[in-house]
Amino acid sequence: TAGMERVRPRPRLELAVGGIGRPLVVLGQHNQHNQQQQQQHQQLMPAVGKLLLPDDATERQFSVDDLEDLGEIGRGAFGAVNRMRYTPTGVVLAVKRIRSTVDERQQKNMLLELNVVVNCQCEFIARSYGALFKEGDCWICMELMDTSLDKFYRIVYHHLHEAIPEVVIARIALATVSALDYLKEKLGMMHRDVKPSNILADRRGRVKLCDFGIAGKLVDSIAKTRDAGCRPYMAPERIDHQRMTEGYDVRSDVWSLGISLYELCTGRFPYRQWGTMFEQLEQVVKSDPPRLTDIRYSEEARSFANLCLTKDVKKRPKYRQLLQHPFLLESAALDADADIAAYFCSVLNRTPEEAQLADLLGAVHVA
């Protein structure tokens, strides 16, 4: 076309997965970063197109033709999560479908998530059974949990007009910190998007962290990307760009956990909704941090949540310090699995019909 420079063709990285899928475009062929992405692709490809279910001793080859769609569970910027049945065995899965993209950063995020779920062996992280590509989209097959904590706490507080018991709050905190510690120590990563909607629970009382689409690789324990994550849960040091020149570490996820625990203990988000970035800066960076003062919870519980919400990042604890806090030590020593499972069942059995639930969640939605 006249007036336009000739554009050199982009390299294409072929994903040869059982004859399905289209090549993903990798931008900037002379970039060392893209070479790393290609290496990641090559390392992950042997695991793609294979499914290992809980009761199976060996992996199975599988394709989209083996999956029966039972309806959408949730939707986000990445794509959608659907409930699907693996027809050869009847096992029902949660399938996260990540849309194909030519955006380099989004491709990197997809690879990071796939890398986490393929390599993860942690009881507090949602388990992956396998992954495949369909027309360039990535489908990740996960264990199906019963609820996410954003939906759960809104049902408890705004429909049932109750409060979540401390023993359950403690289990949620212990599971989440353990999952975050695993990511850092075993995979050299931080989650960067800790919030109630990314923490799942089921009727067996299990609590698991999920959604690693923007997880960040730590270099010397520091992450650099500024805009990854959900802004309402971001730590002060991630919002204040004057303090961002040296990056941030896992303590920013500790802050996000503190905000999440505040929500779970009170049924509400600690800040009013922001109209502008300036309003967020004023509240989060310049004002005092939120404080959990609800006397329904013990001094240890309040201390733990408020410790996570320490505004000075240098004084905010890391995961290993949190795991030694009396609140978590007591939870780890407590044999409360049956009671916690019974509680989740009790709430889920009293969950309103789908239409009512949608209205309820819409009415109290935060940011």
C-alpha cells in the first residue's frame, strides 16, 4: 500500500497438537524474550493433549470431541470457564478456555498459567488434569470446585445474614498462604491477583487458589510489571508509581490477602468505590490502612489480618513469617476438616436459586 513501510512477516510458532489448533503468532522475532517463550512452548507441548484424571494410573490422549459442554460457570477478560463432562468416563471438569491472541503479553500470560498448572503439585492449588489447543485457544481442564469465595461470602452476609466462622477464615488463610509460598519456593513465581474470586472451595471443605493468568516470574525475588492484577486489591507500593522504580515482591500479595480477609470477615470491601486513579491513590497510599476490629473474631484473627495490611512494605511479613503466626499455627494443628466441610455444605445447600443469586451478586458487586 502506498505510503506504508513494508512490514516483515512475523514468525509463527507451530503448535502441533494432534492435528488441531492454529499457530500462535509470536511478535518481535529478534527479541530474546520471544526465544524464551518459544522454549516454554516446546517444553510444554509434550503435556498438551493428554489428560490424567484422579482415578487413572496413566494419561489418556484426548481432544475437544471428548468434552460435552454443560454450561458456563464464569467469564472474565481471559475468556470463559465452562463445566464439561469428559464423556469416556463421565467425570465432570471445569474447563478454562483462554482466547487466542496476537498480543505478546497475553501470550506470555497464557504460557505462564499453563506452566503453573502443568507443573504444580500443591494440595492448596486447583489441580489441572490436562490441556489442549483448539483453533489457537487454550483449554485447561481443572478439578471442579463448588464455589468461589466472592460468591460465597456475599451469600453468607447478604442473603443468609450470617458471618463466616473464624475456623473457616483460618482455613482459608492457611490454604492461601501455603499456596502462595509454594508458588514462590517451588516455581519462583508470585500470583499477583489474590482476591476472593480466585480462591475456591468445595463441599469437602477444601480451599484452593486458582487463576494464574498474570502470575509473575520473580527475578531475585522481585517482580517488575506494574499493571498486572485487580486494582482494588493492589498494595500501596504498586499503586504509587513514585515507589515502583525498584519493583515489588511477594509482600504485595500479602496485602491483597489482607484485603480479601477483611472482606470475608465483614462482608464488605474496605474502601468505597473509586471513580478515578487519584481517589484510589488518596485512599490506599495516603490514608491509614483498613483495620479489622470486629469482635466476633479473636485477637489472633484480627492481628493476622491487620498484619497483612501493614502499609509499610518493609514491615509487612512474607509468607514464612505468616505461617508462623499463632492464627495459622492453631489452624494447622486443628482437626476441623469435618466441621469445615459441614459448614460449606450448609451454606451451599441454602444458596438461592440462580436468578436470585445473580441479582444478589450484582447488587453488592465491588469493583
